Amino acid sequence: MINKNTIVSVKKMLAPEDNKTLISYKVTDAETQENSRIQKFVAIDNNNADYQNILQWVADGNTIQEAD
């Protein structure tokens, strides 16, 4: 599970079909695995604890990056 206190960045991920529809978030976490930051993809789902932690991270004053 993602810890809101170790999130480095969150970026919007768009559907490849239309490049407009938000489908998930890519989270970069300060926690490391083999000296590399962990990246996770989190679905937009109110029942998802990781998604709720992203919302709390934003409520704490952080900003989600726009998709490429």
C-alpha cells in the first residue's frame, strides 16, 4: 500500500485510445527497491486505499502532474 508520507510525485495517466480520458495515476514513491524508486499505477476508485492516500496527499497541498 502507498504511504502518503513517502509519495514523491503523482502523474495523470490518460487512455491511449483518445489521450484525454483519465484512467489512472502513476505514483513515484520514496521507498526503494534495489536502489530504485518504486513506481505504481493506481486506478481511480474510491474503494481503493491507494487512491484515497493520493487524495489525502493532494489535500495536504501537493499537486498532481499533468500527463505527457
